[in-house]
Amino acid sequence: MKIRKHIVFYGHVQGVGFRFRAVNAARPLGLTGWVRNQWDGSVEMEVQGEEAAIDLLIERLHTGSFIRIDRMEAEEIAVQGESGFYAR
């Protein structure tokens, strides 16, 4: 079953290739959505797909070089019709 999550990542997540890694990890997993930097140094993401694939994406982000995720805030939101996963 498809779900959609809104996630905000805190830590050392800007200027370290976080968005690039997210896009390159999400697409092969068949996930859709977007990722963007926020003014406060956090990174915001909406991601949609199978829950196991979303969990795998998050796991892969945690293992990225130079990326340090100190905290995440996540909530499930309504599924949308869209295609692709993009950096904004």
C-alpha cells in the first residue's frame, strides 16, 4: 500500500549532497516526491511509495558521506498523484 510522508531532517544536511543522494536513492526504489533545503539549515522532503522503500531511502540517507542526521520529524500525509522524485 502506498503512503506519503512529510519529513524534516535536522543536523549537517545542507552543503553535503543530501538532496542529490536523496534523488539518486529514491528513483530506483520507485518513490515519488521532492526534497528541498529550508532557510533554517534543515532539509524538507515529501516522499511517496511503499513504506519499506521509504524506510530503505531513510537508511541510505543515514549512511551518506558527510551527512549527519541528528533528528527527523515525520508525519504521514495524504497520497497524491505524481510521478518522479525531484530536488527543488
